[in-house]
Amino acid sequence: MRRIKIFDTTLRDGEQTPGVSLTVEEKVEIAKQLARLNVDIIEAGFPISSPGEFEAVSRIAREVEGPTIAALARAVKKDIDRAGEALKDAEKKRIHTFIATSQIHMKYKLRKSPEEVRKLAVEAVEYATKYTDDIEFSAEDATRSDWDFLVEIYEAVIDAGATTINIPDTVGYTTPEEFYELIRYLKKNITNLNGVTISVHCHDDLGLAVANSLSAIRAGANQVEVTVNGIGERAGNAALEEVVVALDTRKDFYKVETGINLSEIARTSRLVAHLTGIEVPPNKAVVGANAFAHESGIHQDGVLKERTTYEIIDPKKLGFSGSKIVLGKHSGRHAFRKKLEELGYKLNEEEFERAFAKFKEVADRKKGITDLDIEAIIQEELGKG
Ligand code: KIV
Ligand code: ZN
């Protein structure tokens, strides 16, 4: 099976989530958890951006074993020097340098011509080789760039020493079909791709980051850039857990594998939510509180007979305690009986029917039915008998 590298950017792009700022200690703690999760690359930060950021990248480089440690740098020497210094003690290090390639960015932000941008990209990659031979180049806003200019600039940076070319959907603009075609186009037209990793980096402005990443993998990308819980600039980045679990659940279709230790997913998600203060929405795929909760009678009946009737992922495999049966107004007798058993009640049929009718009445009025509610119902109904 083709192996997909997981490049985690929770500590760099994820930390760009509005309102999030992690201390050095917190970044090191998350990096150690990412190593237990067994990601291939940890993008530890953007060292030029602040002294604290430099220190965090340096400490991660020194203290975290296993994954390659990457640091971000604009295509300028002072950024690359700062990244190179911060990564000095890493066992395996990567410099990730980038420059924008879309007309809109080149004209308004950089105020440079495509030729000037290509030259800066090549110089940056050549310069970065003084620190490491693992160099990633990103064409920022690639999905709004001219495809032939992308071919030209990626070929030039590969000649200069880039070993990974990243295709970012910086503003979450592309769609799965278009991104598939772009990756195919680049694969077909870049003439010196031999041995070079094709990476994708998707943002979620249209809610398509995970779908776009999967589509790119299908088209031949072999690295995906993701964040835990999908945190990141604006609407966030492709969520690590969603991409990885989709690839695992649909191995039959994608025919690829990752090195991720799936049983660490729950713990990693909780740690990142706790330290960033960004709570996971209850309906979030894979790691939301309701991702494995069943409320309707039909679903509960199915799951209690055989879990896979309504669950395509085994929550225990991801480190969660298991599926949840939530009692509510849509619940049926089967789930209610199971709950009574769990609470240690043995009711005869007549008592059971009365208690069930009372439960439905309460559930119509109340949103979350707790064990205490059930106990109160039973006491009341048994008292009557
Ligand atoms: O979204 C983006 O373009 C980035 C690059 C720095 C890769 O985060
Ligand atoms: Zn990004």
C-alpha cells in the first residue's frame, strides 16, 4: 500500500487560530503527544515570528524524538537562518520555505513579477540547503495561481534542492474535482519529480479541506498537512483525525496507509482542545462528543444488536471508551431496558411498561435525560405499584 506522510501543523498553522497562543511548555507538551500519535513531521513553529516561538521550536527540536521537526520561513535569508538555528539540535530537521505565486498575491502583497518570485524561491531553497537536505517549498495560494507558472516554479525549486513541494489551498478556494485535476496536472507536467514528495495543505473556508485533501491523495499526493481538531486560520485546516480515519475506514477505496497510532487520537484531540481553549463542537466528525452517540430508538436498537449497523468507526480503536446510548424522546424500549439493567433495576413487564410511558412523558419535556431522572421515574412508578 502507498504510504501517506502526515505533516502536522497544529503548532504552526493551528496556533494561528484567532485567540490561540500557546506557551513554550504547552507547545512542547503537544509536540510530545504528536510524537506518540506517530505523525511523520511536526511543524513546530515560525521561529522568526517571536523569541518565544524560536525557543519553542528549539526545545521541540531538542526534546522530541521520532518525527522530523520542521520550521517555517519566508523566502528570505533572515527567516531561513532563524529556522536553521532553531532546528540545530533536531535529529531530523526540515526547513519549510514559502512564497506566494498567485497574481493577486504577487501584484498586491509582494509587488513582484512572477520572474522575481521564481528567483526568490530558488535562492531561498538553495540557501536553506546549508542547514539541511530536507527542504519543503510551498507556493502560497497555489490554487489561485496559474498552473503553468506552478509547473515552472516547482521545477526550479526542485533543481535548487527542494525535496517536498507543497500545494497549499491557502484560502480554502478549491473543490475536490478541481484539486484532483491540479495535482494530476502537476504530476504530469513537472519533469523532475523523481523522488520528490508531493504535499497538500488545505484550508476549510468552504468546508472542503478534508474532501480536498482526500481527493489530492487519490490524485497521487503523498503528504497531507493537517491540524488536530482542524484548528487554524479563519475556518481552520484539514482535520488530522478526519483525514487519517477516513483513509483507514476506506482503505478499500484509497488503498493507502499512514503511520498514525489511531489509539492516541482521542487523547490528542482532548489535549489540544484543553490547551488551546478551542472546544470541539459536539457534532464534529470522529472526535465530537456525539460522534458515537445514538439517540433514536431505531438506531439504538440496531447498535445494541450489532454496533456496525450504525457505526462505521470503532470508537475504542481511537482511544474512546465506546459508543454511547443517549436516552431522549426518540429512544425505544430496547435502550431503556438496557439502561435499567445498567442501573441494577429488575422490573416485571407491567412495571416496565409504566416506567417506559413515564420516561417518554419526561423526555418530551426535558432535553438531557440523566441517570438521576431514570432513578426518580422508577422510584415514582414502583412506589405507585
Ligand atoms: O496556507 C498556507 O498557504 C500556508 C503556507 C505557509 C503553507 O500555511
Ligand atoms: Zn495554511
